[in-house]
Amino acid sequence: MSGHSKWHNIQQKKGKIDVIRGKVFTKLGKEIIMAAKNGGSKLENNAHLRDVVAKAKSNNMPLDTINRAIKKGAGELEGVNYEEIVYEGYGAEGVAVVVVTLTDKKNRSVATVRHAFDRHHGNMGAAGCVSWMFAKKGQIIIERTEGMDEDEIMMIALEAGAEDFNADKEMFEIITTVETFGQVREVLEKAGFEFASAEVTMIPDNMVPVSMEGAAKVQDLIDTLEDNEDVQDVYYNAEYPEEFEG
């Protein structure tokens, strides 16, 4: 587990949701549209759609907005035709960065992503240049609160099919395969646990420690990319200094 850096990122992401919820809803809407387009509109037959809808609900996305996105993806309502394009590159101090976009204008997305790398002391590389450093996994983050039984959470998660369990003083991290993510999430949800984050993500095999200056440069790049309307997710392997505030 990337420890403090990961928790810092989760806290920051939660803050962004509170401040710019409309932008988050736009990103989630695109994800729902693509899930429905690729696997159909029936939740019971589309595990990916179930997971994305659960993620949307956890972010308080209105049900009618979710349903409209599903219908657009299934072709029942007119919608934009999005294409998923993944860009890769390096940030300051050799940090690996993977950028997942959903866009209806490829030329716009590649230009804005490349500009973000150039502007923030990085460089965009060829497909595959850094993605091999990451593993696609399900990741569930539960904020630790008083009275929580670490052993109980670990046993529930592992018995449900989780692959790994990590804990520190601020959070519990449950790692799953992509295939078992949905069932583990549902079991924990039914057991009454709330998630700071629950998603299929790309987890770095190794973290790259960066200086305070490097952390600031990397975070500026990540913030710029995440503010891009075409960008869905940004994955990176920077390990920030403990004292870095972001």
C-alpha cells in the first residue's frame, strides 16, 4: 500500500468532490455510458455497470442522472460517442503517469494532455512506456474510525474473495482482482461499511520517492490533468514526503 501518499490522494479527491461535484458527475456519467454501451443496460447482467453505478451512488449522484446515462449508453437516448484513449508519460523526478481519457475529440485530448506534461516538468511517451509498472486491481478504502475491529474487517474481506488487506492508523485498504471486486464490495457494503473509495484502479508495483519540490511539481501535473474535461483517471507512482501538504 502506498500509505500516506495514497491517503493524501483520497482526502484530496474527496475534497474535490465536495467543491466541484458537477465535474465529478460528468466523469461518472461518461463511465456509466461506456459501461452500458459495452455490456448492456441490465445491472444484473453487467458487472462493470453495477460497480460504476455503485461508485456513482457513493458520490451522491442523483438516480435520474444515473438512469439517463445508462439509457444513453444503451442507445435508448441520444448521446455523445466517447472513445477511451490511454496516454502515458513521466512527471518530475521520473514519476510514471498513466492518463485514461474518455473523449469525443481525440485531437483535443492528446493536445491538452501533452501540454499538461510539457508545462509541468514532464514528458508524454509512447503507449506502453510506463503502464507495465502498474497492475489493474480492485481497491477499496475504508476510513478507520473508533471502535472498528481490524480483524473482523480483514476476515470479511478475505472470505469474500479479497486478495490482500493492509491497514494503518488512518485507513484499511482491501485489494481484489478485477473479477472479484464487485462481490467483495457488495459483501462489505451489506456488512454496513462505508467506503472512502471503491474502484477498479491501477496500482503501482513500486513507489518512487520524490523530494518536496518534486512532489509539488507532480501534484501540479496531476491537478491539471484531473481538471481536464476529457480525463477520467490519472494513475501515478509518486511517494510524497510525509510533510507534503499538496
